[in-house]
Amino acid sequence: MIFRVPEEPNTIKYPEQKGVILPDPLDFTKLPTASRQSNMDDAVQKHIKECIHIGLELTDPENEQFDLVTTKDVIMTGGRQNKIRVESISIAGSAHPDIMGIRHIARLEGVSPDYLLDAYNRLNYTDIIDKFTYLVEQIEDIDVPQQIKKEEHEDTISWCHVVLTADRLVPFFLSIRDFVTFDFVSQHHRMLVSRSCIHPSQPQTSPPCCGFVNNKNTYRVPLQYFLRILPCPEDTNSCTVVQFQYSDVGGIIPPTNQTQAIIDFGLENISKFCTTVSEAKQKGLALGPGTEGYLKNPLKPKWRQLPKDMIPGL
């Protein structure tokens, strides 16, 4: 089996690949060490705005750049059916034309947008979102101004940090991948963003060269992820979930199978997440504005993998 090294989109290396241009990864190694905080704030705020700009574009259900892949019915709480729409889009500079950006869209009845956003914020990094994760470690807590000025409003950034996560797909067989990402939540847009970054404390890893790996021998994977909650104008107690993901997972998965892997991932985690939130709503669990822990950093004081530890009563 040939192990293919995952790559960030590179329009110079792959100029023939047309599509959406993702924000460049934020490179912390290029930030000056002297007066780092002030310089970092400028770089971070610029990167946040870039991510929000492309995130709004890619999570807009009316964006006609996407092609329909499939629509799947899933069973929700109480036996109700829900439809998840799956769409694809080409990413400029991708290492292979079969590696696409994938968007999932689902409507959730009876749950307000702020309730759903808070639930997702708390369940982020748990096994509901990614069942393969075995390690989540905050590398750096980013202290950015709570208000980032925009042309038409001031956007509240609830939290922002750099995090290392690792997934184990198939034990002991070229399967341990890690991500170093710059993550934050935009409260105004009800959007969570996760984008690969470069950080000096977690140098780029080399792919395994043999058939066995261990927890310290991982391969680095690029990622761009957006999760946005949109209100339904005709019903304030319902909302639409839009999830976008691009990731060259490399490793043991050939390019022709990667798009399907991302499709399957989204169908599974959105279904589990929406079902869990519907159950939380039925149980009357307190979430949303005014509740304790509303939109707080889910990695403080520590990572907790089980959803019941993040939302007591589940």
C-alpha cells in the first residue's frame, strides 16, 4: 500500500485545479517574538475576518456554486424523519480533483438557533462530533478583543484557541492522523470555524513509513471546517444547520474515496447531533443565552469526550 502525504490546497503547485480559494493557514512561526501579543492580535483578527468572509459564502444555502450529491432521510427522535442535503464544490489548488469540499444542510424543527448553537459549542470535540478522536489538547488560548469591528456590526468572538486533536481510524494500521487547528466561534453569525494552522509547538509530522504506528507517530492533516446555524424566518423555534468541510485526509484513503468519507462523516455526525439536541430539548435541559456556560470554551477546564459531561442530563 502506498501512503500518500496529505497536502494543503496550493494554487501554485496545482494551478489547473479551479474552485473556491480557502484562507491560507495562520502561521504562528512568522509572528515576531518581540511584542508578540500586539502583533499576534493584528494577525489573528485579520485571519478571523478572512475565515468569516469565506465561511459566510460557503454556508449560504443559496450559493449556486455547489452541486447536489444526494439527499438522505434520517430518523430523528420520536421516529420523525429529517432530510440531510449533501452538496460538493471544487477547491482551488487541491492535490487531486476528486478531493472536494462537502456541505451538509439539515433543518431541525422545534429548536431555536441560539439553543442549537450553544448545544453544538458544548458538544464540540466530543464523540458525537468525531467518534474517532482520542486526544484533544489546547496548545494556545488566544486573547483577542471580544469585539471585532465589521463594516455593518461588531462581531463577538466567544472564544479562540489553537488546538491539537488526533484520530485513530483503524488501530495499528497507518491510521493515526492529527490536526493542528485555529478554532473560534462567531456569536453574531452563529458559526464555528476550524482552520489548519502552523504552530511552533507542534511541528509538521512525517507520514509513517511502515505498517504500524503508535500514538506518537501521526500524520498531519489539513482542515477547513464551518458549522453555521441559520434561523428559519417563518418559524423562530426552528433552524437550519449548514456544515462545510474540506480535508485531505491522505493516509490509507485514496483520493477517489476521500469525498465519500467526508460525506459519510457529515451524515453520521449531523444525524447524531440533531437527535441529541432534540432529546435535550424534550428533557428541558437549560441551554442558550442566559444559561451557565453559554458559548464558553468547551476545553476549559479540560477536554471531556463524553457528551453527558458537557451537557448534564443527557
